[in-house]
Amino acid sequence: MKLIEDHFVVSAFGEEPVNPNTIHKQFLYDIKLAGRKRIRFHDLRHTHAIIMLEIGENSKVVSERLGYSKSGLYSRKLFKALGIKSMDQ
């Protein structure tokens, strides 16, 4: 796949865009260096959602932040994955 300008979302020190593969390789290196179990970069998205819910953020806000138009869909999937039946638990 040829990378185009739209594929680059961050820049190195405010200069040229950074190749997504560079970010991924650095992420894997940092995980190994920390002695942690390897996870996918995408898993950080779910970790972010869990932390937001744990600190009391509204599930609708969390869903919108992740780009879901229907907050209930993501909430149900996340709660099921965490073994939670409802927000009250």
C-alpha cells in the first residue's frame, strides 16, 4: 500500500509527518522494553474507553469519543467483555 498524506496523523517534533509503521515499531519496542505482554496498538483504544468509564465518564461521551453513533452498541460490547451487566455494577 502506498502511503499518502492522509495516512499520517502525527508529526515528529512538529515537523514532517511520521510513518505509521514507525509508530507501531516504537510501540512494540517500548512494550518489550517494559517487560509487558505484547498487545495490539488498537487495544489502547479499548483501554482508553475502560479508563474513562472507571473514572465515571458518561458511556455516551465514551462512545462518541470512539466514533460510535449509537452509544448503547459500544457500551454493551464493552460491558460484556468486562463481565459487567450494567453501569450500576
